[in-house]
Amino acid sequence: MNISLPELLAPAGNREKLTTALTYGADAVYLGGPALNLRAPSAGFSWDELAEGLRLTHEAGARAYVCMNALPRQEQMPAVRDALERLSEFHGNQAPDGLIIADPGVLALARRILPEMPLHLSTQANTANAESAAFWQEMGVSRVNLARELSLRSMGAIARQCPDLELEAFVHGAQCMAISGRCMLSAHMNGRSANQGLCTHPCRFQYKTTAVRLEESTRQGQDTWEAVEEDGHTSIFAPEDLCLIKYVPWFMRTGLAALKIEGRMKSGGYLVHAVDAYATAMADFRAGIFRPGLYLDELMNTASRPLGTGFFLPGRKALYGQAEAPRPILARVLARRADNAWEVAVRHRWNVDRPITVLKPGLKRPIIAAGDYALEKLDGEQVDVIHSGMTIVLRCESKDILENLYLRA
């Protein structure tokens, strides 16, 4: 059993999130260029920013995989070729450690234009059995992201039958009503295809119900589907978010190459909690301890929907609910101004009469009492209340405050 594996693979939707993922313990990140990466509406990276992001990742001792996992139509193939040729110009510490691809045509082009580049198969390819995984390996793929619809038994069987192929699995983040994210609902309703990186997330829209409950004929007396209304509408299509933090020991014993966190379009606050919880859980297991209650408590602070195990547990699903009052992220530390002064970007209304918690890697959570710090505007005016969107100065003697850390209520 090699418990040095797997790597923790985190999303990096922009420069701030990249820095956050690396600060809080990600071994690798996945990020996208200007297009063809399934997250076209996000801030993302320009080509110059992508090169800089790859350099920063490698200098931090981590790996970076570039996403080209959209499912392009014929008219988009010239753009695919252009993007691959642009990536072929990235060398040294600006070269990606791999490309994430879903489409066979993109795979074929990548093998011709970037013959030495490791190719990772996206979850969009819906690899659900060992024969499919072996097929992709024969086509030149070095790592396969397994379909999100698999149970632990299926994942384990594929790992045993494909010992020479790297496998990775999503362990946390948003789930989808479609098969491994292949969905036409957004294209049908809004003319924006999820498979082109333009999803409007209609599965999370609120709908007004005309029929509330369905019973299937062979399961009489048992509700098959139920729509629960709130303010006259319901999010009937939205599944709970995936959370497999309790099963980190299983993944590490099984020998997968990577545990992957979903969320390139999520906030930096989400990334802090998710990366820190999973990185700490993996480090704890290697050290011979495991504290699932602690990790889950942290993850509840960023849950916008109930957390669950999806298809992972055979024949059943575990649901963890939502925190009644998640503790909001107050600010991100930008830079030191003086020995006891820090410039911070405010993310939530902040009253100076409340204690604050510093989110340090390793789930260390030192608390700074109200009265032990002060808030100032950039011109030096001391204030008692600060609002989201402002950049202010935090004055505090605590040695726990460092650049790029987050502060929580």
C-alpha cells in the first residue's frame, strides 16, 4: 500500500484562487486558458496569466494541469488547434504537467501537436469500466478521471484491473443531474451549452410546481419524487453537493493518483475550507490519525446545499445536511504594511466588536479577541464597521496573520 498517493487536486479559477489552493495544501491544480475549458464565463486566465500561473505553481513545488475539456463542434476545431499550438510554446517551468481532455478529436490533435505532453481524460468522457479505461490508455491517455456515477466497489475494481493507469476521482463539490456533466438543459433553455463551457446552471433555478409528489406503481405508499416549495418555488433539479471526506482512508488505501475538488467558479472562501479540510485529512491519515467530525464541521461552513455521498456508497446515500449558521469569511490578507498592520480585502460586513478566526493551513484556527485588533480605512481613519468590497488596514499584534490567509467570523 502506497499512502504517499494520492495527490490533492484543487481548482484554480483565477490568480487569487490559485494562490489560495497552493497556500492551503493542494499538491496540484487544474486551470484553464481563455476558452475551451468548460468554464468560459469565469474570470479564468489569459494566455500571459496562464504562463505566469504555471510558473507560480511550479515554484511552489506543485503540479498544474491545463483544461481543454470542452466538447467542441466542427466550427470550433480551428480554435482547438490554435490553443494547442499556443501551449506548445510554453517551456520550462511554464509548461503544463498535463492536459485535461474529454473529446477524442481534441485528444488526437494534442498527440500530434504536443506529443510529449501527458494527457488526462476528463470526467466528461464518462469512463465507468476498466475496458473503457484501458481503451483510453491505448490511445495515449496517462490518467483517467473516473465517472462521478461510480460506487467505491466499481472504482476499486477498475483500479485493480488497470494497475499501470493513473486514476483520479472527484471527492467534493457540486454534482449534476447529467451523466458526468454532459447536459443539454442549458442549451435547450438558454441557448448556452454546458458542453461548451457556457452552462447557466438551470438545474439550480427555482421552478414553480404544479404537481408536488410522485408515487411509482410498484412502490405504492412510498414517495419516488417530491418537490418541496419555498416561497412558491422549488429547486427540484438540484442535487446535493458531493462530500467524501469520511472516505479519504479508502481512497488512499486504494491507490488512486488524485483526489479532485470541484469548483473553479466557486469563491476563494469555499476553496480555503475544502482544500484545507482534505489536505489535513490526508496528512492526518499518513500520520496515523483521522478526525472526520473535525473535517466535516469545517466543510459545513461553505455548503450552499446539503452534502452527500452521491453514488459512492453501494445501495445507499449518506446525507450530512447544512450548517444552520455557517461562519462567514470576513477578509483575505493581501500584504503586510508594517509590523502590526496588514492590508486586507473585505468579503463580508465586519464589526470590530466581534472576535475573528485566522484560517491557518492544517485546520489551525487561532482566535483573535475583539479589542485585540483595530480596523482602519486606507487613509488611517479608524472605523468600527467595514463592508464587503472594501480594502482596509487591520492592525493587530498577532503572529498568526500572514499574507494570503483568510479571516473568518
